[in-house]
Amino acid sequence: MFLITNILALQTLWGGCAALYFSSSHQRTDAPTISKVSSSILFVTALIVAAFLLKEQYNIWAVVFSIITMIMMNFVLITLVGAHENRALRLIAYGTLINFALSLIGGVYVA
């Protein structure tokens, strides 16, 4: 159960960060931009879901700092991969694969 919640928490945060990236007019992919309101709602929803998934295993401060660390890691990842890949589907696939590998290695401790 521990591994499943780590995977789900990392993947939901990845989805929220990707939604914010795709709402930017400065993104480098050929995907159309989505509205800022819907991407913000997706990001906040991802934060809440990840917090509920992680709060069963960690205390509140560990959850807060883990989520902050995972968000920073996802934004760095999407910026670096997005600079070299212009197709949105590949960008999402690379991020999903990297986050899945990180959650298998150690979950929030690795991020």
C-alpha cells in the first residue's frame, strides 16, 4: 500500500505541474494552451489529492515538505525536458516514466 500511495501522489503532482506548464503561452511544445483557470484548478486538486494520499503515512510537516520538493522537482523536470522535446505526448510520457521510476526507487524520499 505504501508503494501505491507514493506512485499515485507523485503522478498526481506530475499531472498538476504539467497542467500549469501547458497553460503557459511560453511553452515550447506544439500543443495548444489550456485555460489558466482550469489548469490552476487541476494543480490545486493535485495538491489536495497528494496531501490526502501522503498524510496517512507521514506527519503533516513531512507531507508539506515532500510536496514542495516534488513540485520543485517536477517543474525542473518539465522545464529541462520541455526545452528538448516539442511534442506534448512525449513530454508527458517522459515525465510519467521518470516519476514512476522515482516512486519505485524510494518515493518521496528520492524526490
